[in-house]
Amino acid sequence: MTGHQQTRAAERTGRPPLTERRKAETRLEVARAAVHLFLAKGVADTSVEEIAALAGISARTLWRYFPSKESCVMPLLVSGIEQTAARLRSGRGDQGLVDLVGIVASGHAETPEAAAEMLNLVKLTRTDPGLRAVWLEAHREAEPAFAEALAHRAGLAEPDLATAIQAAMLNGALRVAVEHHAFSAETPASLAAAIAEALTIAARGLPA
């Protein structure tokens, strides 16, 4: 099948072309390799060459995808953001707080192993400036995605001030919940529970 035929087939099925899917898969493979090495050796003691080797690609290819070794983890962070935005878009505009909390928290009901790996990665963002910058950049990119999803739920053509503020609140609550769960020993039993609690607190608003 030619590249043009792949694109036409993808358009019919709603899936990205094979080459684009392969690129996305490669980026995720690199991200998982980077997380594994960062947790095993530390960020400073992990080289780009080691990440590339574990992912099964050359260092030169890795540099085509990522500007730094720390940025290699971005696909895993973005994947969670995209899943949350998709869940928000699928909701109805008449759903209340309880439904919204359930929709968002359900996106973080990962396997214990995956959740532990992500939380350990977030722990590293507390002490490594490069990873911290990537973590904050992922959440900066999340906010307009959440705003668009909330606008869609509300039947709006584009985000207004209310949905923009709601997206900022949601984004901040998610980030703080994950960080608190990763950094603190006194946390709810699961990441999903921590996120549900944070969203409920945020929905109460500022004290009178």
C-alpha cells in the first residue's frame, strides 16, 4: 500500500496513517524506556544513547523526536491529558459535579504497576529541574485542551471565560492531586481517589 493509499484508508476508518501511528508508537516506546532508566539510575546518570538503545532505535533517531533526554517522558504525560480531554468531551452538558469527578477520575484508574511508575516519575520532578519543566509544560498544554472539551460539553463553538476558568481549575486540581499523592505519605488509597478528592475541593470554590 502506498503512502497515499494509507492516508485514504486512515481517513475512511478515522485512524491516523500507518507512518503517523508508528511515530506515535516509537515516541511512547522511548518514553517508557526513559522512565525505566530514570527510575533505575537517576536522570543525571542516564544518557540519550542508553534510552535509545533500550527503545531499539539509534540516538540520532531519538534526537529527531525529542530536544532533550528529559523531554522523552512527554508522550506519557500527554497521553493522560488526551484521555482526560476525550472523557470530558464525551460527557453531557447537564451532568453535575459528581458525574464530572467520576469521568475525570476514571481516566486514572490504571494498573497498580503503571500508577506506581507514574507516581515515581512525578517524584523525580520535585528534584530534577529538567523533568519539572517538562511536567509543567505538559499541564500548560493541557489547559486549552480541557477548555475546548468543556466548551464542547456546554454546546459552545469555542471556550468562553467560564469554561476557560473551569479548565484552569480542573488542570490545577489534577496537577496538585498527582503531586500531593506522589510527594506525601498521607494520601488516599489510590490516585483516582486523590483526584476525586481534589476536584471536589476545587468545586467548593474559595472560602467566603
